[in-house]
Amino acid sequence: MKRERSVRERRSTRRMLLEDDKPFLLRFEVGSDAVLEAQVLDLSKAGLRIVVPENYCVELAEFIIPASDLSQQISTAGMEASGTGNMKLALNGALTIGTRDGATIEIGQEVGEENVFFFGMGLDQVAQLRNGGGYDPWAVYNQQPELRQALDMVRDGYFSQGEPDLFRPIFDSLTAGGDYFMVLADFAAYLQCLDGVDAVYRDPSEWTRRAIVNVAKMGSFTSDRMVREYADEIWKVKPLKGRKRG
């Protein structure tokens, strides 16, 4: 029964994603390709295991966030679409790999940029490339063999057996469609930065040092500071003194 329910739920999720969000569906398919019921891709020989949590919520976050080693915040600079997850992860000791976008900039200011794995274009570079009209995603695709192989697998239906054209729109949007979010432009820098992550992870004492620094210097992101600033600067209210009991 449990197996049948798992299959039904996965099919239901897949139908929903087909109607709404093909990029997420691609991640969903990759993550559940090897073990359909558990939605797990086990690449243990390569030291990698991908899990797609079902119904992600606060209760799951309470387990996942404290156990996380690395927080990936990889939106193109100036196109942030994040909440407070990156702050929660850093507060719990996860190191951050990301572009200089949104709260990652502030995290770097607090914990020290040397304790964050930054990569990719900055806001000015993105604007210059976009406004100058010099960005050609086809050129990036043709110049980077690893990127080309990954995109070809998406285009040719490797992750959508039986539906070879399912993810073709993703390939088209990243190439012929102009790659509006400039995903391909940061790809090589992202891979290079991951090499740096791997090097530090192989040094447990250095990784631990950076994790401790993250926890120790993230106090400005607590809700206490936020509420105090709202009260002082926006609401213009003062805290009430507690009444004495007697």
C-alpha cells in the first residue's frame, strides 16, 4: 500500500508541475529517476545523493537546516528570489556558495567575504552585459563542453524517458530564447567555485572554523534585531517596562 501511495503521489505532483513549472519538474525527475518511490537519486559511488523532500515545511526544515553543510544561493545578481532560508542556514553553521545578490551580500559583510564562496557576475556586470547587447548564450554553450553535454541531455529527453520533447522548452529558453536570467553566463564560474568548496571541505579544521565564524557573526540577522529596528525607525514606539509583581 505504501509503495502504491508513493507512486500515486509522485504522479500527482508530476501532473501539477507539468502545468506550472517545468524547470522544477526537471529537478524533480532527476531527483527521482533512480528510485521512483523514495524520490532519491543514489550516486553513492560518486559521493552524491539527491533527495527531493515531500511537502517541504517548517517541521522538515527543523531537521534539514541544522544538518546542512552548504547553502547554495545561486540566483543571477540582481534577480534575487529568496526568502530567509539563506540566513537560517548560515545561522546554523552552513557555509554559503552564491552570487553577490540579496542577503548573500549582507552575509558576506557580517561573516567576512573570505568565509563565503562567492562566484559569478556582479550587478554592474550583469547590467553592462545586458544593456550592451553582447550576451550570446549560444557562444557560451559552444565554448563549454560540460555545459553543452548537460543541456544536450535536457534537450534530448535523457530525464524524460518516453517524452523526449518534455524539457525542450528549457533548452530553447536558455539558448535561442536568449537566456534572460543569464544562467549560462555564470556556469563556468560556478563550477570553478565548487572546486574551492571541495578543497575546503577536505580540510575539516578549516571548514569547522568557517562554520563557527558563521554562527558567531550572524547575530544581526536575528528577529530580535529586526523587531527592534522596526520599532525604533518605522513604528517609533518604545518597549514597555515590565510591571513588578508583589
